Amino acid sequence: MGDEGATRLSSRRWRTLSYLAQHGSASTLDVALVCAVSRLTAHRDLVWLHEAGLVRRERSVARSATLSPTTSGRCQGWVDC
């Protein structure tokens, strides 16, 4: 996606990346609470960020996912790399 993907990030998706960078990882529920959106909206945003290569997803045995920023997600100019 390259630089063009960064310019298409909504403020909510920027907030999600910022939260992940600050906390290292988060669940869909964490993102929903931080962004004041439904879990479905948070899930859609996280899927978009994952497909853009900005976050990585790690599934646990309990069928929950933990998401964390990738190197590309951390190095978008809003946080020190």
C-alpha cells in the first residue's frame, strides 16, 4: 500500500495505530472502547489496518485476537522508530 495508504487513514484508524504503538497490543474490544465505536466497527478498522500491513494479528487458543503494530505501522511519522 505504501505512502498512499497512510494518507487514507481516518482519524479513528490513526487513533487505533497510536493506541497500539503506546500499549504494544490490544484486543478488538480495547480498540472499540478507546475509539468509542462498536466492536464490529473496530473489527473492520483492524482488518483494514491488517490488510494494509500496518498491524499484525495473533490469534490465541481462546479464539480472541491480539493486534500489534508492524514496523510499517510504527514508522508512519507519528511515532519514533
